Amino acid sequence: MTPEDAPDENDDRWSDLDRPPLNAAALHRALVRNGGHGSLYRDVRLVRRTGSTNSDLAALAASGEVQEGTVLVAEEQTAGRGRLDRQWTAPARSGLFFSVLLTPGEVPVSRWGWLPLLTGVAVATGLSRTAGVDTALKWPNDLLVTIGGEQRKTGGILAERAGTDGVVVGVGINVTLRADELPVPQAGSLALAGAVNTDRDPLLRAVLRSLEEWYGRWRSAGGDSARSGLQETYAAGCSTLGRVVRAELPGDRSITGEAVAIDGDGRLVIATEEGVQEPVGAGDIVHLRPA
């Protein structure tokens, strides 16, 4: 779908006063410091509606129209994608839907698998500081909040290659989604989790600044997850560790066991009943027992 910048005759941007629109100029001034020098961010673009910010930004990167640090934000996504091509949709202005182009050329490609986990740490940190909500991470890319004593998914991360030297990292976060708007009963939102702040502007700024901080630390360490502190921080906030899980793997294979560690490559290490510790680099993880 082509991104839409201007509202049409049927669109009232202020139809829901609890969900005011974002201000592209204000975000640009706040995030693109000193004209981009010394800052990760070079450009912040805001569209009213699109299919997928990841797809749009990847296409712009492929055409050479944008550089590292370009942020694309949508007030509404109609074809947002999660892992395994699962659809991600939400009412307009009810959440944060954005993508960032990263080109970590000095980091070995073998370490780029840490980028979605790094983004998870950054998002959780930013939300904790600004929304006052304890956000846990479900390996590899889900953001969980606690509602009524139960952990529910309130966000997700999708990292995709963009050409030969780039990665587009996309984030979707349910902010003000109400109970009757949840796509499934197991979903959640910051508002339902009791957030002290659901103003999307400071939330987005905090998350992007946290991403800039963690990305800079990781790059400075050459992508070394241990030296940058990323591996330890991710493990500390990962709700998957210590649980009995089932990993549904490519090729219709699955393994069950206790999630015991995050290894140096960002893989989830599962200790099976057979006494084998098996690292999982890709798969769908099902939590079977609370930690």
C-alpha cells in the first residue's frame, strides 16, 4: 500500500481525543540533533497510513533514497507483519508503529542477529522510564506486560535485511488499545497494564533514544554482545529463561525443555529431558510453565 500523508475527506485526525496525532516536525527537532552530526538519526518521516513501515523503508533503502538513521512512523498500519508473517493491525493512533534503517557495516554480519534482541532491550528500557510499566522480553522478539497477574503481548519486533549492507528494524507497540479492541484475548496494551503515561510522543522519543544508546554501545564493541553488556541485560529482562518451553522449529520439528541461557550468538539454549543443551536460533517459542 502506498503511504498516505494527507487525510482524506472521511478522515478526522481528532476523532478520538484520547489519541492525538504525532507531530513530525517536533519529533524531527527532538531526535535529529545538530543536523544529524553525532546522532544516529538523520530523518524522521511520518505517514498517516501505510501497509508496513518495514516494507516501505526497505524499498526506500533499496532505491538509495534514505541513509542510516532514517525513521519511518505510521499512525496506522494496515498490513504490519510480525514473525512468521503474522499480521499486526490496530486502530489508528492507538499504538507506535515505526521502523529504523541501520547499517552496522563495521560489525560482522554473523553478529547482526543480535539487532532484534538489542531493539527489545531498548524498547523495554524506554517504556520502563517513560510509561512506568515493567516490560519483559519473550525470546526472540515479543514485548510482554503484566495485566491482572498475567503476562500478555503488547508489542513485537521484526528485523529484516535491506539490501546487502542494511537492516530495517520494525517495532509495533499497543499503547492505548482498549479491552474491546484487542485482536486476541491474550494481547495487551500499556494502558491496560496501568501505564502512568500513554502520550505517544514522549514514549516514541524515549524508545528511539534508548535504541540510539544501545546501538552505539553495541557498535563500539564491534557487535560483541558480552563486552557491550547486551547479552547480560537481555538475559536479565527475558521472561523466557527459567521456563519450560516448547520450541517449534522449521521443518515441523519441535523440542521441549527448560530455557536456561542466551548464548553469545543470541540463541536460546534449551536443556532437554535427554540432558542435551540445544541452542535455538529461529523458531516459535511457547511458554509452558511460569518461571
